[in-house]
Amino acid sequence: MARVRLSRERVRGELVRKIEELSGQNLLACNQCGKCSAGCPAATVMDLLPNQVIRYAQFGLEQVLEAKSIWICASCQTCYVRCPHGVDLSRIMEALRVIALEQGDDHLRPQELDPDEVADMPQLAVIAGFRKYTMMGG
Ligand code: SF4
Ligand code: SF4
């Protein structure tokens, strides 16, 4: 039987290439040990555990862009510290947010916020929120 030779790029696809380019991480460095998920302080409220997020990313599954987890991640880097392969998952989460924002609407719509509540919020938190959840930071 003739062997079919497929390049790494053709197999893994455009989404994988973009995640790796934006994050600077090698997705295949992850062997799904689960240490990131075991230590993540936000895992209990995520719909995909951190190791599942990277699994979806490894396969270039677009559904990962719809996961709540990418917005919940607090970039605390606990996962990075725990990872035996040095995968910085917070950078992968950030790359996924950037791609999701490029493809759709802002995750947070400033015009829908109550002005009185915004006035009571710490301004640094407001700016940080806009940078994370909207294209204003892009
Ligand atoms: S700790 Fe590292 S190698 Fe283990 S599942 Fe998480 S990202 Fe993958
Ligand atoms: S950086 Fe994100 S995914 Fe990693 S441990 Fe912190 S909250 Fe969890």
C-alpha cells in the first residue's frame, strides 16, 4: 500500500498554527498528565479543565474557542509552575482569547455596563477587564 505523506501543518491545521504562533508554546509538549488541572484554582468553575483546553487545541478543535474556561483563566500561572514539560498554559489561554475576539464580538460590552457600578469599581480593574475581554486591548 502506498504511504501517504502529510506535512505536520496539513495534519494539524491553521488553528493549531495560530495558537502556537501567538502563545509561543509547543502544543505537542503536553502529554496530558493533568497536573495543571489538579492545581488550577479556577478549575471548579471551568467547563473544560485546563488539560482539556490544551487537548482541544492540540487537535485544532474550534469548539475550544467557545469554552468559558478561556475567559475564566486568571493567568495565575500555577499550571505553568506545575507542568513537568514547561508548558505555559496561561499563554495558550491568552492566544485563544485573542483568536476568539478576532472571530466574534467582544466578550464584555462596555456599553451594557451600569455607569453607577463602573464608577464604584477600581479603575485598574476596569481597564484590565477591557484589555482582557474586548478588542480595545488588542
Ligand atoms: S501539566 Fe503540562 S503536560 Fe501536564 S496536562 Fe498540563 S499542560 Fe499538559
Ligand atoms: S493560569 Fe489559568 S489555567 Fe493556569 S492555573 Fe491559573 S487560572 Fe488555571
